[in-house]
Amino acid sequence: MKTVLMVAEKPSLAQSIAKILSRGNMSSRKGLNGACSVHEYTGSFIGQSARFKMTSVCGHVMTLDFIGKYNNWDKVDPAELFSKAPTEKKEANPKLNMVKFLQVEGRGCDYIVLWLDCDKEGENICFEVLDAAVPVMNKPRVSERTVYRAKFSSITDTDICNAMNHLGEPNHNEALSVDARQELDLRIGCAFTRFQTKYFQGKYGNLDSSLISFGPCQTPTLGFCVERHDKIQSFKSETYWVLQAKVNHEKESCLTLEWDRVRVFDREIAQMFLNITKVAKEAKVESVNKKEKAKQRPLALNTVEMLRVASAALGMGPQHAMQIAERLYTQGYISYPRTETTHYPENFDLKGSLRQQANNPYWAETVKALLSEGINRPRKGHDAGDHPPITPMRAASETELGGDGWRLYEYITRHFIATVSADCKYLQTTIAFSIGPERFTCIGKMVISAGFTEIMPWQSIPPEESLPSCERGDAFSINEVKLLEKQTNPPDYLTEAELITLMEKHGIGTDASIPVHINNICQRNYVTVESGRRLKPTNLGIVLVHGYYKIDAELVLPTIRSAVEKQLNLIALGKANYHQVLEHTLDIFKRKFHYFVDSIAGMDELMEVSFSPLAATGKPLSRCGKCHRFMKYIQAKPSRLHCSHCDETYSLPQNGTIKLYKELRCPLDDFELVLWSSGSRGKSYPLCPYCYNHPPFRDMKKGMGCNECTHPTCQHSLNMLGIGQCVECENGVLVLDPTSGPKWKMACNKCNVIVHFFENAHKVRVSAETCESCDAALVDVDFNKAKSPLPGNETQHSGCVFCDPVFQDLVELKHAAMKHPMHRGGQGKRQGRGRGKGRRPGGRPNPKRPKDKMAALAAYFV
């Protein structure tokens, strides 16, 4: 019997597809990585019985990055990133062991069916899966086809079974276009980002952004926001005057007339028109025009329109809305949410989708009426050739989806029902009046047929008072004619919905990446989201864009990125050469980069006006080991220490608090130590600012604190405070936190495992002796007599945290961020991984992973 491996993009999708294809008759098991399940069943494949294995990945299997040494910002010139720096594909999430998982499941398989999302990114993931699985699959016979691609747009029985019966091939050109985009964004983005981050963070202290990033799509997106800001700032308000008349006919209610001249900007002229009209004693009807009009039903829903409405009407950010839409899709409630198409194919089962909604109390009546009277064919929209428009695929209730999930689903459903409803028809009556020589108009609308506005009431014609019946020549009495003084107003800041429209119009990003680019400029502190989801640029965002305009406007204008997107689309269509597009585009940006570097003083002049130099920023904290003067602690992102006398800046750990550590000094360089802490429930450790940035030993890396320092005798080092190998991760050591008493704890110096022990102990010290069973360092504990939990009211005890039965009940694993089934207890006794091989500096052996206590501690994860 042949074996068929099938791979979907997410675990939940794999389960849903397998359930449909197996008709529920399947067995499931966890894969070796713990994140993906494998669903197995038997069936028929290309005319023969076969065993199916359905599993998934978790998004991209691989990611593109520079090889090791080119990731060092300090040793690599950013200009080298355009061509010299080699790139490599690395596992996107090494903890998932996705490549190994695919190899294990692929071994012994004869065919592979790819159920990845049907867009360009999905095609790219197809080939990542193939690269991992195909080499270990059974060798095919000559000319035998073994790779198949399933094309589907929704998780419904019909769509999935149809996809299985019409398998195609993965599209290599579309995958290449994604590879090209990834490499362009990596090389261009990293080069500009590294240069401007190092340049400006080395000069200014209050930028309040950990990264001064540049992106070929991100920067033009920011440019739109700053362009609107500049219009607001340069706007000069003007005064204008409007003539307003109020008239009535017999006993009818009063009508307010609109002046045909609209407005004038000269007060004296406005006063002249007022005087002329005041002479008239009545308003004369010049014409009455009645015309039946229609408000068109909406086009079918695509991604960009969904994101616009989610932001403007539902108050959801684009990225949040996209995440909810993807969840609704994987659960089978809606069709694929990434599509540029607004046109339904002729064979789309509109009535079938509509019938699904016939029992929902919110729109059941409307749906039943459409099904009985006949639906209207949706308007002819744009067919991008990707997926059908976003459509509800099965019924749902508010209790099922809850909160934002229901709100987005409700909008998608109402929009779909509106597309197959009739247009809204109304009668528009326009009455033209003359008051003396001046003309005025009054317009009224009366709904004839509500059409689609029944299901989309926010689109309905606003109820207005009906106009009185009259004919040409009728006279209305004048109640009032007055002059209104008004001011022109500046435009408001861009809303997310308006920004999405601009990005789509200028070809910046794709329907899938637009939310990411908007989220990036928010995360980088380039814009803030104000009320009404309006995007207001920060000082940093404004200065960057003005600087780009000053040096090279094409870096921020949408034109060059739009041209690149067109080239990438040509690669996807097989009409452009991947290598030529890549080489040509990189050459353009390399030249721009060199010019940018040479002209950076132009942007720096703008920075000087808005931001403070490092020397004038921050508060004195700790002493420099070189000049023994106080260095200033700059709290704004990225937090760092700056010595103005030596003109040196030292980076620090982020996302925590920094304070002076007892005025103690590093024995190597005489710098005062500082203490980093993530809070009372988290980790804390001391560090030397100089060693943290300039590792003193070969086996240390930049960014290591005292809890990883391999100094043989320093009282703060790993050698003096390390206790035993981490119970959870591969390479970590549990290190005593000497500042944690009386709630003592030891924390892993690699992962987020924290072990609490010996609460209320007076002193806890790491002994020079080691445990005979597991090689962990012994711990000396002193308790106050009144609070001692030791047997026989003893106040002192020395023993192994992992093996000593006296300590058994005094140790508690409190927190671990990594919950990985592969690393749980019971692996047996292994040689530890300390700083040296076999023995740690200073002669103490590396701790082995204690097998019995480790299993007990690991039980806390379950």
C-alpha cells in the first residue's frame, strides 16, 4: 500500500481537512515536535488504495538571514550587505524542529500533497516543505509524478473534496517572487537600518526607539502619514461667508435653502448679496426636478475593503483584524481572507452560501425573502485571478465567536447578503428658487425601495422631511435671510482606512503585508494611534521623512517601491528573470545607500533641532572604569549608559529596570556593576557595563551578564554562583540570585525558568563542594531559629538542591516560559553543559542534569 503525506499550513487546518477527507474515520497522534499533530486514515489515491498522513507546519519553515559573521553590527560595514554578504535559509523557529519533523513523517512516503494557503507565500512554503521532505521519501519510478498541490478557498466539504479531486502542481514562479521580496527587504532594510540606527543612537539620547528602521514598504507608508501632517501644519485658515435663506409655503414646515454660489471670501461682497436678497419679498420657484436614482449595492468583499471597514467602523487595527479573519477562516466560518478579487466566478454557489444564513435571527427574514424572490447577480468587479471574494461559509452565533470575532463575521455576512440584494432606489426632488437675482436650491430624497440598505442600515438614505409639492412659478414666503461667517479647516490626520487606500492605490505592499507595514510604523514609535484610529506622526517619524526628502526623495516616495512590486509580480507570472530583477534592484539601492551615507549630515541637521545629544540626556547612575566619573543612564529606548568624558556608550539589557548594584566593581575593568531586573516575579542579575559590551573571555558573547561570566574567582560570576544545569533548556545553568532574599531563587541564565527555594532563610550561599550524585554545587542555608523548616529545629544545613531529601519540600519551580514536551522529565542523567568542557573554571565540575529531581520539577510544567 502506498503512503501519501499531506501538509497544511496550520495544525487546525490539517485537522479540519483530514476530518473532511476521512469522513471522521481517522486516528490522531502528536508529532515529535509537540506542536503539530498527525492524522492518519486509509483511502484511495490516483486509483489505488493508500495510507494517508495529514499534518502541518506552523507558517514558514525557513527564514532568510545573513550567515553568522554578517549579523555582527560592529564588525560589518552595512554597504557589504547589498552584495558581498552571503545569505542562508535558517529554520524560522528552531524550537519547533520543523525540518526534522517533516523528515521523520516523510520517510517512507511515496507521494506528497501540499495543502498550503493558496497565495504566493503559500507557494513559497510549499517548496520549503518539499526541500525538507522529498529527499527522505521513497524514490519514484522514472517519470512518476510524486508532488501534488491542492487549490482551495474555504474549509468546506465541497471545496476540500473538489480540491482533492483536481490536484495540480506548486507554482515555482510565485515562490521565486517571494524569495526575491525576502532578499530585497533583508538586504536593503538591514543596510539602511544598521547605518542610521548606529549613527543616530550614538549621538542622541531621547529618540525613544530601540531601532531606527528603514523598510522599502515601511518608509513610504510612514511618508503618507507625514505628508498629511505637513499639510495640516502648513494650512492657513481663511474666513468665508455663506448666504442662508429659510422659506415656507402656506402652512408647510420651514425649508432651509442652499446658496448656489456656495461661499465667498470677501466680506463686503457677501454683504452686498445679503442686501440684494433682503429687498425681495418672496422666494420664487424656478424649477422642480424629480428623478429616480439608485444607490448601488457594494462590490464583493476583498481584503483591503475588509481592513478599511474593520478600522473605520469596528475600531480594529489592520493586523488585529487580519488575525481574527485568519482564525475565522481556519475554523471554517469564512472563505480565504487574503484576496484582491471583487468578482464572483460564474460557478460560485451563491445560493448555497446564502442558505447557510437562513436561520440567523439578525437577518433570517432578509435571506428568506431573497431565496424566495430570487437573488441579484453581484456587480461585476475586479478578477485578480487569486481567490473568490471573502464570503461566509457557515452559520455562526455571537456566543460561538464572541467579541471581535463575531463583529467581523457579522460585517462579512451582511456585506455578502448586500452583494446579492437589490440596489437601493430613491426619488430625488430638486427645487430651484430665486430670491431677487440670487439662486438657491433645496434637495429632498424619498426611499422607494430600501434594497441592500435593509441589511446594511448604516448605508441607508438618511430620513429627511419630504419637500412640499409645488410647481414652477409658486411663491414661498421668506422667513429669514442671513450671512454665516465660517472658517476653512485643515484636513485631519490620516485614518488607518485612508492609509490602506493610499497604499493600495500606489502599490505599496500586498493585501497580506499592508497590516504588517502599518503595525511596524506604530511599533517603531514613528506614529501613534489617536482617537478614531488616526495616525499622528511622532517627532522621530517626522524628522526621518523630512531627512529622506532632503537627501533622496525616492527613498520615501511610493514610486520606486511600486515599480519593484510590478517587477516581483512579473517574476510570479514567469515574465521576468529572478536574478536580473534582484541584481538590478539591489544595484539601484546600493547607489542610493552610498549617497545617503555621504549626505547624512542633511538629516542630522534636522535631528539636532528635535533631539538632545547623549551628553545632555539621562541621569547619573554608575561610575566609568576608565575615568571614574559618573556615567548617565538613558532610560529612553534603547536604554544605555553614556560616559560623556570618554564619549563612550554602553548598551544594556532591555525591557527591565536598571539600578546601581551596591557600588560593587568589576575586578577586570573597575566599572561599577549595575543590576538588571524584570520585576519581583521575574529574573534579575548583575552585570558589568564594559564586559556586557566587550566580552572578556573567549567563551563569552556580547550581551552576557555576570550570571554567564566565566571569571574563575569573581564573587558575582557563574563559577561562584552557578548551582546546576537547568531542568528545562539544553545549555542553561541555574544561578543563585544573591539579591532575592528572603524569597530566595535561582534562575536559568539562558531561558526563563525560575526556581524558588528556602523562603525566609537568613543566608543562602553556594558551596565550593559538589554533589556526588549529580555534580551540582552544594548550597549552604542558614535559617533563623524561629522560622526554620529544617528537621529538629536545626538552623543550618548544607546539601544538594536536587538530591538532598531535607531540601525536597523547600524547592519549587515557579515559572517557565518554555513548555516543550520534548524536554520534559525522565531523560536520564546527562553530562551538563557549563562554560568549560568537563570542568568549569576554578576547578568545579560542570553539573549534570539531576535525573530524579529534574523529573519532579518538570512535573510542575504539566
